[in-house]
Amino acid sequence: MTKKVLVTGGAGFIGSNLCQHLLENEYHVVCLDNFATGKIENLLPLVEKYPTTFQLIVGDIRNFEDCQKAVEGVDYVMHEAALGSVPRSIKDPITTNDVNIGGFLNMLTAARDAKVKRFVYAASSSTYGDSKSLPKVEDVIGRPLSPYAITKYVDELYADVFARTYGMETIGLRYFNVFGRRQDPFGAYAAVIPLFVKKLMAHESPLINGDGEYSRDFTYIDNVVQMNMLAITTKNPEAVNQVYNTAFGERTTLNQLVGYLKEGLAEFDPKIGEIEILHGPNRVGDIPHSLACIDKAKNLLGYQPKYSMKDGLKEAVKWYWENI
Ligand SMILES: NC(=O)c1ccc[n+]([C@@H]2O[C@H](COP(=O)([O-])OP(=O)(O)OC[C@H]3O[C@@H](n4cnc5c(N)ncnc54)[C@H](O)[C@@H]3O)[C@@H](O)[C@H]2O)c1
């Protein structure tokens, strides 16, 4: 029987990719979004192509009634709606807390009441906080380094308590620096890859915070989509009520990243290969290195990431070149 999936934050970068994949695979999809950072353009092709299987609800996860309406008749929830960005949370911790914790609790409660089969949610590698151990394994975390990190950790605690108290099935996916098509290059809180691509395409110098030797486990969107699909479909009882690193499992320094971006974009515009890179001070709340151990996801969910960082970057660069 056809399954219905609610994607909250479906107008955003990750959410719109999840909606698209689900619809292409014959799921019915409901999207709940208030367009705080998401864009209608991310959804218009889906609205047109899937008039009977795609439903868009414009609403706010801080409003419990909107959450109740969105979960009606839904089998699975993929909860992506949140305010991302560490700097945004440092500037405005109250709104980040309201959306990322208050909104999360609303969605979890509405999903419990509607007896959804499983609640899969976007957690974050920021939960590792100041832990120095590398690679990151799921059960060794440090102290949070930002309000955003606190919110994502509290979400994990709520999901765990709801699983034990109400018998819900939850799975948290700790995303590590996701990138790919439709990640927004505009706005004050743009992520590093779209921001640098936009700068380079405009023949401007990207500014690296620090000496560029900080590293990240940059993760292509299609690997993240795969993890979400495994999370809603797994029949392994041990795989449920867990959190998983969602990453490729390799790290790349910021200096390397800019090198790859210049190389990739220079194929479209050779002048980009000559652009100089600027360096500024380190940013508050940034951890020096981030690298995931993905063994747990491989063992319990059967995760096999298809895109290395470099393969994903080729796809992303091509998409930005054609679309911005
Ligand atoms: N992109 C990453 O690298 C990354 C890393 C770790 C975790 N995450 C998490 O993944 C999720 C998706 O992130 P993204 O990169 O796609 O961000 P995004 O900003 O593109 O998407 C978030 C979506 O949530 C919506 N939203 C925000 N507040 C809302 C509210 N109050 N009610 C309803 N909708 C609301 C936005 O409009 C947007 O469409 C978030 O939970 C984020 O914290 C992302």
C-alpha cells in the first residue's frame, strides 16, 4: 500500500530533496513549512508534476495545530524544519530555541498522538561539541559549543524519552556538513560551499575563517537522502530508537575544499582558477575538525554512501553553474 510521509521543512535544501526523492518513488508526501528560510521555487516543480500525491501546508511547527493538521493520516515523519546555523543561534538564541526545541516537541507530540509509525529527524554533528576524539562515534559527545548545538542535543533527548515513555519509534540522523543542489547561497547564514561557489562565480575572493586547516566531513545530499530512506524502511528492530552519524566518513580541509571548487568551476570559467583566497580570524563556536565514523549506520541500517566528497562536489558545482 502507498505510504504517506510528512516532510517538515520540505521547502528547504534537504527537505526539498527528500520530497523529490519520495515522490519519484511513489510515496505520497505532505510538506509543512513556514518559508522562514525555505523557498517556494524549491517546490514548484513538485507541485506541478505531482498534483495528486503532493500536498503543501504552509504552517509553523511552533503552532501545535499546524503540526496536528500535518500529521493526519501520515505513516512516517521526516522532521527537517529548524533554524540552522551556529552564528544565527548565537545572535538570536531565543528564536532558535523556540523553533528547534519547542517546534520539535510539538511535532513529536503530534506524531505520537497520530500514531505515526516512525519519527525520523534531522540531528546534527554539532552535538559532538568540544569532544576532541576523532573519528566521532555516536556515544562519545562533548559539551555543546553554541545554542544551536544545545537545541539539536535536546531534540535527541526528547526523542529518546518519547521512545521509552510512549513506545514511539524514532531515529535521529546527525548530519555532517551536507551540501548539494538547492542549498541556498544567499543570505547572512549561507553554508560554506554555496557561499564560496557564489563568490568564485562572481570573481570575488572567498574568505576562509582561520588558516584553512580546519576540516569537515562534507556530505553530499544523495547520501543523506539514502540515510533517510533507510531510516523509514528498516525492519531491523535494533536499528530503531538510535542516532546515526550521517556522513561520507572522510575529512577535507577548508583549503582543500576551495582548491577543488576553483578547479571544478574553472572548467566553466578559466578565470576562476586564478582567484586569490582571503583568510580571517577563526569563528566563535567552530570546532577545529569533524570526521564521522559511519560504522553504526553501515552495520545497523546497511548504509553504503554512493558519493564521495569529490564526486558530490562535481555534481553540486555543475548545478550551481546552471542555476544561480
Ligand atoms: N545542512 C546541513 O549541513 C545540516 C547539518 C546538520 C543538521 N542540519 C539540519 O537539517 C535540517 C534541514 O536543514 P537545511 O540545511 O535543509 O536547512 P534549510 O534552512 O534549507 O531548511 C529548513 C527548512 O525549515 C523551514 N522552517 C524553519 N522554521 C520553521 C518553522 N518554525 N515552521 C515550519 N518550517 C520551518 C524553513 O523554511 C526551511 O524550509 C535542519 O533541521 C538542520 O538543523 C543541516
